[in-house]
Amino acid sequence: MENRFALGLELLHHVENQLLRADNKAQYTLVVDALLLVGVALTTSPSGSPAHVMLMMLAAAALLASIFFCLAVVMPKLNPPAAVNLFYFSSILTLSEEDFVARFRALQAPDVEAMLLSELYVLSAITQGKFLKIRRSHLALYVGLGLWAIAYLLR
């Protein structure tokens, strides 16, 4: 039992680190997006050819899409477990302080293990969603960068 509990805690820490990794990737990508968007704005010439202007507008739109996905990463939709789980912060806050303390003190090892595994499952789902949005953000970033390069060559 102790080995399973220790493994569960180790997995929980691993998933929490993956959540931080996704947030960090989103923040770095957001900075790159913003810098590239400034570059697109500074190199767009309204007097350029229609193809150049159109490609620059599309590049800017792709970079804005990348920014949107980055912001969606750092503002995830939380899916709280159906039952009260003392490992999940929003579940704790549905209880009064006295009720939380009483429930915590009454916990048995199987209850702790079940709550830990439930929290691990919920955090895994949140992490998966974050990495999917990071992937979409990076795809939009690459499209924007490619369009900007093509437009710059056509100027």
C-alpha cells in the first residue's frame, strides 16, 4: 500500500511539473509571437504589392491565433471531480473550514489513495489540453513566420 501511495505522489508531482512546463512554453511562445507581430507591423508597407500586403495580413492573423492559443493555455478550463476530493482546491473550498478539518482527520488510507488518483486523473486531463493548445499555437506561429518570410521576399 505504501509503495502505491508513494508512486501516486511521484506521478502527481510529475504531472504538476508537466503543467508548469506547458505554462512556461506558452509564456515563451507568447513573447516570440508578440515580437514577431511587431516585426510584421514594422515591415508591412501599405504601398507594397497587393500580394505582399495580403500575406502580411495573413501572417499577422496567424500570429494572433498563436497568441490566442497561448492565452488559452494559461487560462485552462478546470473540471473538478464529481465527489468532494480533499486533494482538489476547489473541492476544499466547497466545505466550511470545520467540515474540511473534520473530513481530513477522518481520512483512511484507501480514501487518500482514491482522492490522490482522482486528482492525478484530473490534472492529467488539464495537462493534455494545455499541450494540445501549445501545439496549435506553435503551428500558427510557424504559419505566421512562413507567411512573413514569403511576404518579405515579395516586397
